[in-house]
Amino acid sequence: MNRFDWQSRLNDIYATFPEAKRKPVIGITANYDEATSRIAEGYYESVVAAGGTPVIIPPVADKDVIINTLEHIDGLLLSGGADYNPLYCGEEPSPRLGGICSKRDLPELLITRLAYNRQIPMLGICRGIQTLAMALDGKVAQDIGGPSGMGSLKHSQTADRSEPTHTVIIESDSTLYKLYGSGRIAVNSFHHQAVSDPGRRFRVTAVAPDGVIEAIESSEYKSIMGVQWHPECLGDDGQPLFRWLVRQAAAFREACDVHERVLTLDTHCDTPMFFPKGVRFDHRDPQLLVDLHKMTEGRQDATIMVAYLPQPKIGETFSEKVAFDVSGPTEYADLIFDKIEDIVRNNKDYLSIARTPADLYEDKRRGRRSIMLGIENGLALEGNAATIKHFAQRGVVYITLCHNGDNDICDSARGCNTHNGVSRLGEQVIREMNRQGIMVDLSHASEKSFYDAIEMSATPIVCSHSSARALCDHPRNLTDDQMRALAKSGGVAQTTLYHGFLRTAGEADITDAIDHLEHAIDVMGIDHVGIGTDFDGDGGIRGMADSSEIINFTRQLLARRYSERDIRKIWGGNFLRVMTIVQRSREGGK
């Protein structure tokens, strides 16, 4: 009778503290049949065996339910089941289409896309791999025995579900190969549909001998995988996939917890360049890499949004270079800041303009995202150092002295050596920026301008978006000697995500950005580095393509065993240290 003594089991729970170890929460999409939402026991038992905590997600399309669900899970398991209604991918039904489940289709398409945007790890099983393709721009064959020419093997077995009935061939450079340590494994098979085209977000990692796609995984450094077979029925042979999902969910939760405690600041974005196109910052705007939704999805706290001023060529006027009708560069910068203030005013419950590090931390405490103001190109001063005080009063935290072309302040890295470094006006500008508490930003400056500015500035300087020339030989990048000089003066260099500054050939991705950051750390030390993405100014790479993927960078750092203290420094702590020094120096610290 002891097995019915539930009180003793309760006492066992309370005999220790804490009562239980926290385990990753894995949401499992439920099947639906005969007015009942249900799930096969193999799914949740496999999650438990892998070390996760399973919760069942009913097929509900309500947006509040979906968003709140995603806020409380660490991983998503997309389960098997009936066919999709082909209308969801713009197709008409084939005569070979099986039974559809209209109750599941929309909820699962929505939750999959929203989980993808939030970087939540996902594993799709059977229908689940098809869900990934349907939700993320791939294609599914309604029947693999149809015109596609696939399916010469029997893919819907009559044997017991625990019995493998055919093999799959696995790509050697895939996650799946690492999990199983083999290029060929035996699987079970219960389907007449399959992914016909994984789309650009995935790569095929396993096929059946007849060419039917059996597995896909993310091509974007996301923890997403789909398999066509049913590992939940294969006992120990299926466990590698569930253990993978639980591990990825644990890593995701660790990164989320770090972001709860650490302020994340991107020190350079060019989103105002899109203002003439009528963008909506409070929408998930496809034109933008930074908006309120993407910042929230990536758990990004703050960005420095710059008023970028293009450098006119000889014979051009400034008004010919910009979309708005303004009298000159100063008015243009003010117009950009006015528009940013309008965005903030319209979203004041969720967004704020911050002027100081203290403002940033207060916004984070209140659950608001922050925008700081910057200027990219000292052309905005119109040759008058006195204008700096005006921009200081507006809350500008840094001015990038030049852009792609020499101006009246200094020579550019892509200029013509007009002044042989910083001009006389430029020296006045730097001194006045010191007095007004505005950081001197030397991204885009020539080497001579860089060293002149370090010598002239009474406070540390910054490079808000510059990578390492030792890894990518581009004049916009910093040499090792420049990095050492910057560190010696107390400044910081923010690795940027513009592909042309990360690689001289081929496609740059998140691993290249990590390489540049780690090179800067090796040369300068951990106290002098950070991230300035250049999002919406041609920045953005595979694995960190927009603000929603900011948390992926943190996961990469954690995987490389960076401490939370060091991650705090990288994600803005070092930059804010310099900002504090510069702002305290305003008019002698008054």
C-alpha cells in the first residue's frame, strides 16, 4: 500500500531546497482529433529522458496565447500528424493529398515563425519538419509518389513504429552526423509527404536512398533541425535528437538569463537612413534590421542611432545628397533627431531616449528599450565648432568626425589626404567635444587623423564600428598598432558586422565577427572592445542578420566560455565606461 502514500512523496519533495533542479522547458505541439487535443507519450517521455521538462501546447491561434507560451518555453518540439492544407503555401490540393487538420495548421505556422524570430531552439518531427518548411519559406510535396519523382521506397511502413525500415544518408558536416557519428542510420517511416525544397534558411542534411529529404538544419547558425522519421518511437536510438534539443534549450535559456542581467548596447546603427521610405518602428518592418519588435526578440536593450550625413563630392551640394528638403547639414541632423523623438513619443511605454549610462540602466529596470543619439560625419557642424554645444544639448553622445571622404575636420580613410590628418578646425572641434562631453569617434578616419585625434583629445576616443585590419585588409579597419594606441589611451574599438570589413572574399558570417572580436581582445585586452553592428547601414551577416539575432552572439560567447563579466564589457560596458569619463569631463566636471 506504500505506493498510494502520496503524502510521503510530497514530504520527499520538501526534504531538500530547492525542491528540484531547473530543467529546460520544452513545448510540444499537440495533435488534434475528435474534439480532443492529445500527444503520443513517446514525445514527452523522450523529452523527460533527455533531461527536459515537457509541456503540451494546444492548437490555439490566439496571439496572446502564443506569445505568452513562447515567453515561458526554452525549446519547441513540432510533433507529427496530419497533412497541411496546401492553400497555406498557395497551392491547390492534389488528389493524393491526405487528411488535413485545420485546427493545427495556423497555430503551428504562427508559433514556428514567432519562435524562429525569437531564436528559440526547435526540433521538427515528421509533420514537424514540414511545418518548418511551410513556416519558413520552403516547400512541401503533397505526395512523394506524385510528379516530383521522389518516393520509390516505401515511406509508410506497416511494421511496428519501433522498427526501422529504411536507411538515410547523412551529410558529414552536419549536426546530425555529429550526433550519430555515422553517415548512414536506419529509421522508421510514416509519411507520404516530404519537404521538396527547404528554402534558403535551411540546408538538407539527410536523404533516403531514393532522394526523399529526411533531415534539414538551419543554415543561419540557429538551433533548428527537422527529421522526417519518428525518433520518439526508437528508444535509445532516438535519444540523440532529444538530448540535442534539450542542450540547445539550456544554452538558449542561459543566454536569456544573461541578457536579463546584462545591458546590451549596439553602438552604431543607421536606421534613420530608412526614414524617407515611411518605415514603422513599432511594426516588424521588413525594410529595417532594427525596430521595436526585433530589439525585443533579440533581447537587445539599446542602440545608438546615428544621423548619417553623406559627404558631397566636389561640385555637389549637400541638399542634392539627402531625401529631405533642408537648408544644410545641421538642419538635416536636427530633422533626423526630431523624427527619432517622434518615434519615441509614439511608443513611450516601451521606448526611451537615453542621454547617459544612468538613463540606460534606468530604462532597463523599467523594461524599456533605449535609443541614444549619434552623428556620423562632422559635416553636421557646418564648419562651426560652436554648433557642438547645440548637439550636446540635444543629447548626442558621439560624433564620428568624418565619413567616406575628407571634410573640413579631418581626412578620411577613403579620402585624399587633404589636411594630412586633423585640420586646425578639427582640433578646435575635438577640444570643444571634450568640453561638451561628447565622445570623439574615429571610425572612418585615416590613420594620420586617428593618431592626431588621440594626441589632441583630453578624453579617451572610440571607434564605434571598426574591425581588425590584420584579418581583413581594408582601410576602414584598425591596424594592431592603432588598437594598441587606442587601448593605451583608454578608448574602445567596436567590432562591426559589415561583411566587407570582415572578409576580403566570400560571405562573412557570425564566426568571422567573433574572430575579429577575439583578435581585438588579444591585441587590446577585454576592457577595450565591443560591438557596433552598422545595422541598416549595410551591416548584418548570416547568424547575426538583425537585432532579433543579437542573442545569438551572446550564445556564441557563452559557448566559448566567456564569463558574464566579460560579456557585460563586450555588450556595452566598456563603451559606457568611456562615455562616463567623457560626460564627467564636461566643462571640467561641472
